[in-house]
Amino acid sequence: MNTASVSLGASVSSQSRIMQLALAALLGIFVVGFVGFSHIDAVHNAAHDYRHSMAFPCH
Amino acid sequence: MNLFRNVVFIAAIAGLVAGIALACMQAYATVPLILKAEVYEKAGGGHHHDHAAATATNNNAMSSAAPADNAMSSAAPAPTEAAAPAEDEGWAPADGLERFAFNVVANIVTGIGFALILVAVSEFAGGIGNWRQGVFWGLAGFAVFTLAPGLGLPPELPAMPAAELLPRQIWWISTVAATAVGLGLIAFRKSLTLAILAVVLIVAPHVVGAPQPDSFETAIPEGLHHQFVVAVTLTDLVFWLVLGAVVGVVRGRFTGTATSLRGSFA
């Protein structure tokens, strides 16, 4: 654990810390991937303007 | 799961703020250009394009959802009277308010998603301490998620020619990953060898090259596309700066209370 700076999870072990951060990052990747990359038509259509505006590959 | 909860909480606030800001910018800067491009798309028979823009009420959509229309220089052609018959494209939000609402939701949801990635990754490096650090993290996010993939696959308007979707998505994701690792090596490792490896990683996807269409021929005017590329790049830049800065501010308040409360909880 980083002692120099204030940590968000001050009392967790370093292994649990890595696990929790990795889990949060994975959740974020899943959310972005689902909205931006899903091949399901309804998802694509709902987020259509967003996909174009974020320069995700579309169509 | 104390840390996980805190990360999600900070990401939710930052994603909400930055997502709403981005949706507002898009409503004025990018969506009007998309609507304009759809007019060309329908005039061209809607070939190869599989999203379901509502086929009816072309004119309504243009006038109600394009407030910044008159500010744009390129004139859109009049909508064709006989729009191409709609393919079976599944459900799509109706033009106007519903379409705008779904865009806002998409922006907020992915804003939170990007924030989760940003907060989690930055915590490994000690965390974003204040809004200024957040701005730099935001710049990195912009470089990784917009700039690098945008070099090979520039923002595209509907009806523009493009290669197969899946190879482009794979290239996009690989480029983002390689650029992120490269920037991380440069920022957090002090070895020259690793810095050189980082440059190789960042350059490699562009040497391989993004999947390109067979022909670049399109009905979309060059000027309209250029305007769109500029609008997308700038709105995304502001989004990332806001996202990073808000993470810095919220996290600062959070750790402030967390340290003082630590004694009572531990």
C-alpha cells in the first residue's frame, strides 16, 4: 500500500486492493464495451448517435 | 469491498457530470451533423447502413433536433420524397426527444464506465489527488481512447464507406490497449529500454494499419466530414478533461473524510 498518499481503501490488504481495483476496471470495460461495441441491433440503435460521436466503429 | 464501493461511487459522480456535459455538447456539435449525413444516406438508398433512423418525419427531425443547423456551412440536400424502404432493423428510438434521451443515457452510462477505468487505473498509481492531476489523467484518457484510434479510424458519419465492422472493432480495441500500456510505461517506468518499447507499442497499430474500405467514394461532402471530425475530437477532449477533474475533486473530498473517519471504523 502506498504510504505517501492518502488511499481510498486505507485498511485493505494489498492483494485485496488489487482485486477490487481490477474488478472495478473490468466493470468499466464491460459497460463501455456493451454500449459501444454490442452487435445487438436495439443496443446499437439506442446508442447510435453516441457511437458516432465517440468515434466508435459503427455499422 | 470498501475500496470497490468507493471507486464505484467516485466513478458514478464523475461519469454523471462528464456524461451530461458531453451529451449537451453533442446536441449542438455532433448530432446535427449526424442528422445531416442521414439525409444523404437516405437519398443514396441507405446502402450498407443498418441503423434504423425513423423513416418518417424526415423534415421534423431536421428542424427539431438540429438547433445549430444554421450555424453549419454545408447545406444539406432536400430530403428525398420517397425514402428507401426500411429494412428490418429492429427497434430504434423515435427521432426527436426520445432519440436525444437515449443519447443522454448512453453518454452517462459510458461516462461512468470510462470513469471506472480511469479511477481504477489511477489508484494503482497512487490516485488522482486534485483537479489538476485529474486534467492530466484526462488528457491521457483522451489520447488513449480518442486520439490514437482516431488516427487510423477517424470519426465517421452515417453512410460513409468503412471496412467490415468486426475487424475495425478489433483494431480499435488493440490500439487503445497498446497506447494505454505505452503511455503507462513512459509515465511510470524510468527505464530507457521500456520507454523505447512504449514508443514501439504506440506506433505499432498504425504500422499494421486500420482496416480500410475498398473505396472511399461517398455522397457525404468532405467539408461535412471534416467538421464532424473536429467536433468529435474537441467534444471528447472536453469530456475527458471534465471527467478527470471531477474525479480529482470528488476523490479529494472523499479521502479527506475517509482519513478522519478511519479511526472510528477501524
